[in-house]
Amino acid sequence: MITIALPNAMKPLPRVQSMPDAAVAIRRADRPDAAAISRLVSDNVGRGLLLPRTPEEIARHVPRFLVAARAQTVVACGELAPLSPTLSEVRSLVVAEASRGGGIGTAVLTALVAGARQAAVPRLCAFTHVPHPFVALGFSIVPHTWLPEKIMTDCQGCQWFRRCEQYAVVFELDWGQSGPRGTAGSI
């Protein structure tokens, strides 16, 4: 079973999927989690799934991360990074290879969306090679140019600028207070 333990009286999130082996808890990352987050990100940069992040950058932003842990081992992570007062980005959303397919990534993404809603962020975005889990939760695929905040903040300095093969996805949070549509699919 996946449990979500987040402070600040966050609304309970829907149960995502039972885990037959060991329980997974989703929680806010702490400073000691930075090394595990950095390893997860680095392991998946080499596979072309994520853009590189330095350990120092991850350590600096660790309070913005959520982690999924099984038996005290971080098996997934995701960051909610503000790009402007009206837009935040889901970044570095990744599940360890051995833990994929059980709904952990979907649960982390759902918790990030709930955190954005609690913080009254009207709009979320993400850049991904695999858009279907995002679309299943209510994100829409949009042209990159619809996200000038992201382009100005990160894209111009990226080696893939103007050759990006990722999909831009957006979730409009100001349409209501119910959670993201469905929990189909898993990351």
C-alpha cells in the first residue's frame, strides 16, 4: 500500500494502488535524502530520461522534493519548482527501475499536484519524454512556446534548446478543488 505522509494538513489523497511486497510512504524530502535523490536522477540521466542536475543543485532544492520510500530506502522522487507566481514545474520525477510499474510515480505526481493546489499555484507544467502518465492525470500537451517562464529560466541554457524532444504538458489547477482526474497509468 502507498501512504502519503505530508505535513501542513494536506488533504488526503486517493489510494493509488496496493503494493504486494512492502509499503511505500510518500513524504517531503529531508536534507539526508539529497544523496539518494541525486543518485536516482543521475542513474536516469544516462538513460536519457532526465536532464542532468548537480548534487549541489539538488541539495539546495531538497525542501521542494517529495520522496517515496520503502523500508527507509528512497525509491522515487519529484520536485515542485516555482517558475513564476502563477506557474510551477514538476521536475526530476523518477522511480527507481526496480520499483516501476506499481503506481509509485503516479502517487508522487498526485502528491505534487495536491501540494501545488494547497499552495494556490494556478498552473503546473512538466517536460517529459513519456507524456501519457501526465495526460492520464489531467495534464494537456502544449507547445513549448506556451511556457515562456520555463524557456527563460532553463531552456535557453540547455544543450537541447531548439532541438528538445520532450513534450511540454500543462495542468490548470484553478478549474476547481477536486483532485486530478483519475489515477490511471503508472510511472
